[in-house]
Amino acid sequence: MKNFLITLCILSSFLAAGSGAATAPAPAPAPGATTTILVFGDSLSAGYGLPQEAGWVNLLKRRLQTVSQVSLINNSISGETTMGGRNRIEQALKTHRPDIVIVELGGNDGLRGASIDSIRDNLEAIIEACQRHKATVLLAGMQLPPNYGMSYTQKFQDIYPQLAKRHGLKLVPFLLDGFGNKREFFQADGIHPTAQAQERIVENVWKVLKTMLKSQQILAFENKRAN
């Protein structure tokens, strides 16, 4: 129960951040970059409540800086919904032309009690748009607390593996896995993950993302970290 209550606090922060602006425009990919990764999410990926450099996306970008020919762009907005993402995905794809898109959306929809069908349909439209643009999707799953009802929370959670299976996607089952019930990983307000928690998110994403990056330089980098 404690785990779910903390998760609820985290997800509730999405709604409170709904009027937040998008993250600062990312610089153009470095000259010679051959793989562009686009993070397309909400406040968890926008680094709400943290210095810009402390969010998990920027930590991942820092990790990838040691790997040439990879560029990462953050196109996340605090308070974003799947419908909002559906409305802006085409422009994001045309602007950044990513090779990989990390889709991290759905928490706000679940908190608002949106229909499971609408959440699934919007996420599927985002996925299909990415695939039309020849971008590979990494889907980041979310979960809801039990007070939304066992049936609804289970159906919500099932959206992500179902879409991953249907479209042959890589999946992070739960972005906040490993720390949702640990108070020390949250800021003083008890809602927003700390910088230390951001490191956990990076690891959750990295263990899937690294399998998508076939460059020998990526593999060499991972081996170096292990030694």
C-alpha cells in the first residue's frame, strides 16, 4: 500500500504541472551523428522540480556523450497527455527525424480516469506515426495506485505490454521500478523524485535502450563501465 501511495503522489504531480512549458529546445544533433534518440514524454522526462541538468534525460545524454554518433533530444512537456502527444508527434518527427523514440506518456490520462480505449488509441497513433517515419519505439510503461479500482488499474497497466507485443516494440515495464516505495528517493515535498532517483530511471531505461543501439562503440562503452 505504501508503494502505491507514493506512486500516486508521483503521478499526481503530473496534473499539478499541467501548465508547465516544454523543456528548452535541444541543440541540433552533433555533426556526424548517425543515431538520433528523441524522448517524448511528460513531467517525469521533463525533469519537473529539478535543475535542468539533473533530470534522467540529461543524465542519459551525459552518458551517451562518451559515445560518438549518438545524439539525444528531449521533447517532453510537463502535464502532457496521450492526446497532446498524439497532436504533436508528427511535427516532432519532422523536426528532429529521430531513429529511436522513447515514448513516456499515459500517467496523466490514467489519473484523470480517461477511458482505456482512448489511452490505447492515442498511444497506438503515436507509435504508428513513429513507424511511418522509420523510427524505432521504446515504450516506457506506467502504473496506477489501487484506489482507481483493480479492474481499471490492471487494464491501464496492461496497455503497455499489449502495445509492445502488437507492434514489436522494446518495453520498459515500469519507469519508476525499484524506488517507488523508498522515501529517500523523493524531494522534501514527498512528490518529486530526487536526482538520486533520476539515476535509477536512467538505469531502467538504459538496460533496454542499450539493446537497441548496435554500434560497436556502444558495446565498448558498456564493457568499460562494467570493468
